[in-house]
Amino acid sequence: FPFPYTPYLIQERFMAALYSALEAGQVGIFESPTGTGKSLSLICGALSWLRDFEEKKKQEEARLLALEHNGQEEKKLLISDESLRKGTLDEPGPPDSKGSARDPDWITAFVQKKEEQDMVDRLKEEQIRRKKREDRLEKIRHNVQLKYAAKRKRSEEDETKHLLQLSKEVLLEGGGADVLEQLDHNEEELILAEYESDEEKKVASGLEEDDDDVEEEHVTKIYYCSRTHSQLSQFVHEVQKSPFGKDTRLVSLGSRQNLCVNEEVRRLGALQLINDRCMEMQKNKHEKKSDGEEMEGKKRRVSRTVCPFYSYEQMQFLRDEVLVEVKDIEQLVALGKETKACPYYGSRYAIPAAQLVVLPYQMLLHEATRSAAGVSLKDQVVIIDEAHNLIDTITCIHSVEVSGSQLCCAHSQLLQYMERYRKRLKAKNLMYIKQILYLLQQFVSVLGGNVNQNPNSQAISQTGTVLKSINDFLFQSQIDNINLFKVVQRYCEKSLISRKLFGFVERYGAPTAVKTNKENQKLAGLQNFLLSLQQGSDKEGDLPVEAESNQLRTASPLMQIEGFLSALTNANQDGRVILNRQGTVGQSSLKFLLLNPAVHFAKVVKECRAVVIAGGTMQPVADFREQLLSCAGVDPARIVEFSCGHVIPPENILPIILCNGPSNQQLEFTYQTRDLPQMMDETGRILSNVCNVVPGGVVCFFPSYEYEKQVYTHWEKTGLLTRLATKKKIFQEPKKANQVEQVLVEYAKCIKRCSHVGGQMTGALLFSVVGGKMSEGINFSDDLGRCVIMVGMPYPNVKAPELQEKMTWLDKTMPRAAGQAPSRVLIENLCMKAVNQSIGRAIRHQRDFASILLLDHRYAHPAIFNKLPQWIKERTQVKAAFGSAFAELRKVRTCILCTA
């Protein structure tokens, strides 16, 4: 395998296993610990396979074309031979029964010949297309002048348009606008256009898809997706550094929020608004070409904005530039601004010819987004990286929550909109608006409120959480007679009603109604997930009780409600509706919970040639096998697992399971025992001893923010914190995402200062939370994490209604595993996934070293112990007494001092 340096043995094994999985069309679960060069192994292994696959395909094409050429030569000889034997072929055998029996043979032969000929024709076309593309890209690669020709042409066009616009404004000056019904001309765009359902449309005008680049066939490619924008950029930089960096046609895809270069649209902020505005600008461009525009313009003088970056010619140029040289999202946006071409659509045009497409999770896992982006998975390869939370991610993308405040607000706004424009709206529009108003009214009613009253002053008598199946919820809401598919997929999407309503509220709404809180915007389903990735949404911020003034988060909550209505079209058995009734209607909410993520993942696995699910910590893998792959109908024989060790020497890591503390107190942090003062005191004694012998940084993980706060307060009272502070400066993980960076910088500075200055203080101690901001994606390499301590076992709250429903669903649908109920296995797996993610933060490269302390005797139970990552498990020591564990830690300290 080509590699930028001599690969480790485990990297070679990883690449070989990956290559064979892609070649055999398998579904692979690949685990390679962080710090072992997983990204490069994925790049070099997958692109080596693709290079060989393309080469084999070319050889096969050449062979078939050669056969066809030889066949034509033979045909000429046969025809000349046949003319000599004319007549004999007319009577090939006995005339009756045998002749008719032989008919199917020559028919089969004819059909086979026809198929072969079609394939040859296809291959010829493909060759011509490939040759054209390669020539075009080669020309751009070596001809710098071509790069700027299109840019210059675009500037000239802009100048011409600007002068033309000035001339029109001069002509229009002084002319009174003929306004129908005394409406401001800017208000015209708020009125819904005449709506026709699909059944009523006769022949499509072709406006929807006229610019899609459908001529070019999709070449075999690899789709690589990861969780965050920064992870994708990092991957692209690794590709640039790899031996494949110069020759690979790579495309980076992103949302309009990341790729839009039109400042007017970017200013809208919310993803849904940007999407709707972009679609409307395209529609305006198409409508300008229609015949009726002139008449309509004279009647209304409507000002319709089109996007100056949506130019087919410029986007074709940008597409070629993208394919010529590997670019990340930032470079793509810079190129879009420079060439005045839309990077969002330009990158989409590049997909068919690309060999490697880099895209975020939601663009691959959400079918509607996948389709809109022009991503075709048929016979392609998909690699999903950082996939340890894949099941949760799919569930999150397809789960939606709306509050009582949003429902009441949307009802009020839509009612005002309908009253304002009643005389201007067609009957079909009025009918659908009334249906949506009825749905909103029924949803508020189910929560125990009245849609016409202030949601924040309506108290709810029966508080609590109730779970319903989709059908039961529809019956209880008395909306089972409404076709939600027609309302959502058809009407809402095509009429752009939520965008029109946003414009209306922006224009007439009270300041409170239009108030947006971008940092905490609670968008439905996919938008909520996107926001959590981009802004690192605070888990604690999703509490049901929120400040009343911030309840009306977006100007048009109808956008979130559309997501909820869409979720209700799922199959009854695959989801549940949670009615969360709190103190007031405003604080209450309706949430759709997806129970079966496999229904959405099945489409990906079914279409693809091969799928690779990769991560640094994939243990325990049973979840992927059972909940995702088996439920998605994947044949067990098609599933392959690969897990490799770490590149560090065995002596560089010391994992210890500690069963008892210094005073021989058994360590068992259950909900019943962890609050006991003696348990917190024993934990403090362990920490104090560790801080005395471990230099540099010590990271201590607690199961939750609440428990961390409780222990911290207890240690303050007992004076332990003061004693700890003499050895280590104490830092706490902040709850707010935007403060994490600052705390980490201070933590690192303190450790660096202590290592240089010396003295009594030897470093810093960081109190962190499992599943918090610092348990994923943060590197505690070298001195930042010489010891990682895990206090107790971070089991999820089994009393949470959503988790209870998931457990019930699993027990009903899944078989028992090794005598354990599937719900029990789920709880253990959720706990151990969180533990593995947290302790994996310590070792980040070949020369790194650290100790890991697991404080709870339950870690030694075989069922739990076997769920640790292989590279940690094989080096773990179980210590019944604290003394022997402390002696091991002192040995590590001696080694550190020797190496220093």
C-alpha cells in the first residue's frame, strides 16, 4: 500500500482487512485506537482498492471491446461464407417439431447478443465521457490562463447587469405603482402562489430539475462521512498529505449554512431559512423565463430576487476546479467567492465524476437530504468514521420535539396570516391552512391547553410524561382522518408556507415573537442535530423548564412543527410520541422518538456495494450487529469485524481496576451508595494519594454534573480540596460549550508552568463529566493526562421514559443474548461505550504513556470487563487492595523521572 512513511504493522493489517472487505462487498466494523493513524490507514487502504478496481474495470472494458472488434471481423467472414451456402441454412433440420423446439435457443442467443452489444455501446460511451473529462481537467491543471478567463467574463457580465439595473431605475423614477388592494409591493412575495397538488398537475414544466447535471453517470466512488465539520477538514488535509493527494478527485460537501457565499442569504442565520430563501431564489430565476412573467410584472410590479452566484457556466467551472485539486470546505468557499459561483451547487455538480466524496453524517444518513444533495449510493462504498455513536446519531436525526409555546405561537401567526390575506388566497391554500390550524389546535388540546390562550399562563392539572404509539396519538388527537403525508411532503414543502410566514412575522410581528436565540435554537430533528454539531449544544440546556421570554425562539416555529408532522408519517412500530406535560402549556412538549434506527440505515446498506463503520473505540460491538445490522436485514455472513491493538509498548499504559480504597472501603458507586459520606471520603483519599505521586495532569471523570457538584461541595466542607490544591491546581469542566476552550488552555498552561518551575505544585487536576464536553474529541496527550480516573460506572437513568420505551421495544423485538435480556445488555453497553470514550483520551501517540484507574469493583465482572477495548483489556490489572495499586503507580512515577 502506498503510504507517506513506513506504516506500523497494525496499519498494514488494517489496510489489508479494509481492502478485502471492500473487494468482497462486506459490511465491516473496524476499530483502531486514536493515535494509531486510523485516518491515513482508511485513506490509503480504500484508495488503493479504488485504484485497483478502476484498473481492473479498464482491462475488462478493453477485453470486451477487443472481443467485439474480433466478433465483427468473424461476422464479415460468416456473411461471405453464408452467401456461398445460400439455401442450406433455410432448412437446418427436420421441418416440424424439432424446429419449433430449437426456437428458444436462437431467441436466447439473440437476446444475449443484444445485451452484449448494449454493454459494448455503454462502455464506448463511458470511454468517450471519461476521455473528455480527463482532457478537460488536464487542460485546467496545466493552463493557468483558463482559470481566470471565466472569472473575467463573469466580471464583465456583472458590470453590464449593474448598468442595466441603473437604467431601469432611472426609467421607473416618478412612476406610481399600481398596487392591488393597497398592499405594499414588498408584501406580494408573502402571498402563497396558487397551489396544485401532484394529482392535478398535467405535464411538469421541467422547472424543478432543469439544471441537474444528469448527463454524467456516477463513477464508482467512496463516500466518507464523519460527525463534525472540523473532523472532515482534518480528513481532507490527511488526503492532501497522502500519496493519493495529487491524483484523487475529491469533493467536500456541506450544508448551505457552511457553503453559501451570498451574504444576503447567510445573514438569515437559521439553516431552514437559508434553505428556503435559496430555493425561492432559484424558483425566481426559473419563473423569469416563463411566458406569464411579463404580464404579471405589468400587473403587480413584483420585485423577484435571483442569486447572482447561481450561474450554470460559473458552477461548471467551479466543478472542474474542485476535481482538479483536493480542497476542503474553507478552500471551496474561498474559490466560490473568487469565481462568483455557488460552492453548494458547484460541489454537487462534481459528485458524479468524483472518486472520494467527503460529507457530514446527516447528509448521508438522512434520506431526503441525501437525495437533495444528489448523492447516489447505488453500488458505491461508504465509510462512516467516528461511528461509536452511530445508533444515537440516527435516532437523533430522525427524532423531533416541539413545545406548547411553539404550537400556540405558530397557530396565532398562521391565523393572522390567513386573516390578512384571505381575499388573496386561493381555495386550495385556504383549505390546507385550515387543516394545519386544526392540527396545531389538537396538539395543544392533547397537552391539556387551549390554543387561543397564552401558553405560559395556562397551568396544567395533570403533569407527567406519557408515551403513545403513533396511531394511538393520532386517534387521541382526533387527526387520524387527515393525510399527513399530503399536508407535509406535498403542501408545506412546495408552497414554502413556513418561509412566507417568517416573512410575514418579520414584517408585522411583535418584537417578542420575532426574538431569536441563536445559541439555543431548538430546531426540529435534523436542524437540532446540525446545530448541536456546529455550536456544541449544551445537553443541560435541553431541560423542559425554560425561561418564558426565550420560549418563542424562532420567528416562525412552523418550520419545527413541519418536522414533527413529517415524523408522524413513520411506521407505527418504529417510533413513539412522548407527551411531556409540565407546569404550563408553554413548558410542555410533544416529542417523536425513533425506536428503530435500522429502518433508515437499511436503505444505505441495501444500496451500497460495501459499508465500513470505523472508530477509535467501537467496543462493545454487539449494538451495531444486533440493533443496526441484523434489524436492517444484513446477512451475518456479510459482516466482518476488525480490531487492532495500539502502537505503544505494553509498559506505556497501566490500567487498574480498583476494588477497595485506602481504608478498605469497597468501591461500589450505585445510586444507593455513592451519596454516602464515607464513599465520597474514600474517593478523596484515593485522589489525594494519586496526586502525590503522579506528575503533570490528572483527569477525574464523574458519572454526571450533579454528582460532580455534590462531591466537590462535600470535599470543600471536609477540607480535602485545600489539601489537593497544594499539589495540583483544580479545574472544573464548564457546562457551557463556549467556555471549554478557555478552561483547557488554562489547564495546559498550569501544567507547563509547573513542569518548568518545579516546587511543591506538580501540575493540575481536572474534574470532568462522562458524556460531557471533555469526554469526546479532546486530547489529553502527554502531560495533559498522565492519569485518568473513572469514578464509578456511568449507567444511564433507567427511569427516563425514553430509555424505558427503548428497553421495552428491545425486549419485544430482540432475542436474549447469553441469558441476558436485551434491555440489560443495552444499559451495560451505553455505560461501557461512555467509559471507553473517556479513558481513550489519555494515549494519543506512540511515545505517550498514562495510567488509568477504574474505581468500582463491578468493572472486574467478566460481562463488564470484556467490554473494555482489547488494547486496554489485555493490559488491565485487577487490584483488590489499594496498597498494591499504589505501588504500581509509584513504579510508573519512577519510570517517568528516569526518562525525564
